[in-house]
Amino acid sequence: MHERLILDSQLRQLKAIEEELESLDLCLQDAAREEPQVPLLMTIPGVNYVVALGLLAALGDISRFKDGNHAASYLGLAPITRQSGDHCYHGHITKAGSSQTRWLLTQSAQHASRHPGPLGAFFRRLAKRKNRNVAITALARKLVTIAYLMLKSNEPYRYARPDLMRRKFLKLKVLSKASSPGSGLAGVYQDAKLPAVTVPAALPNGEQRMLKQRKLTSYVADLYADNASSKETSHPAKQGRPKGRPQ
């Protein structure tokens, strides 16, 4: 009898906590819909509206940063550098700025590391030479530099998966369920009323060379095909998606 009373009490507490979390999540969704830059940042693999809101709050006006590296340094994702004479030493990240934002970006990097596009390729290439934690931190730093460029140019991420983008935007209610589920990435962005994205044929020569070197040309072409949402390339290692909120 005594154990039953304790269990019932704990279940009531758990239910109350879940209701509070659900209420908070709804408030965050409302805030995200009021901020036009949130859907833009959500096009980055691993970034949902919670991460996007946290990143925007931490960075503020991006015009105060010279480039993406300075933005990453502001968030403490740049390595400590010590120089003595002709010798230069690079250590751990500085951990300056918001620790909560760094945690959000690290969680996003865990998801982005499994992405079949350039971000996943970057992580897998680095993970061959460094341990996983170092590679994840480097990927989190890259997410900041990419976010900076996207905010500066007002352009969504070019290599997102259309099916995942559709699910993200439907959850945030910035996309109508009536829109065509078979449209490619450019179509999904258009349905979500995002700025135009640079299509593969219009990419800079350097970026096209990068895609060719990393054998991603076919993957990128499929993203912009009309049936891109139904067939997606999986992670080479066939690992499952990590648990957590960012997508």
C-alpha cells in the first residue's frame, strides 16, 4: 500500500512536468513563428526551432561580426591559441560566451554528423584523423559559420533533405499540408515562403568542385528533383538517427 502511494505520487509529478514541458514547447513555437529568420536557420541539418531561437538570441545583430569565424569565436567554439617566438600552439576551445548555445550546437552537430550531404562528409573526413568529440566540436563551429553566411545572404541551406524540411515546417506550421509532397528542395522552400535557394547549376565553380571531389554531385541533383522527398541517400555507416530534439 505504501509503495503504491509513492508510485502514484511520482506519476502525478511526472505528468505535471510533461504538461509544463509541452506548454513551454508551444510557447517556443509561437516565438519561432514570430521570428522570420528561424525557418531560414531550420534548413540547416540538425537545427530545429529551439536551436535556431537560441542561436539568434546568442548572436544578436550579425553585422557586428566580421565573418563566421568571429561569430564562432564569440560563442567559444574557437581554439585557444598561444604563441611563443616562432611557435604557435592551438589548444581546446575557449568556451567563451553562452554555454547553453554551445550545448545546443553540439547536439545539432550530433545529428548533422549523420547527414549524407557536405556536413556529414566534413565530419566523417575529420573523424578519420581526430577523435569523435573533436570532430563534433569542429562541426558545431562549422554550423555557426554556415548560419552566419545564410543570415548575411538571406538564403536557406542548399543541401537539406526535402522530406525532412517538410516535416520541420509542418511541425512549426509554416507549411501547408496541401503543398505537393513530391516537390524538390526548391519547391519546399518556395511553399514555406523562404528566400530563393541557389540551384546546383548556378553554384560557384569552387563549390561545384567540392561536391565533385566528395562524390556528392548525384546526391545534390536528387535533392532538387521533383521526387526528391521520396528517395533519400542514407548514411554510409547505416547508423540510426541519434535521440534528441534537433533535426
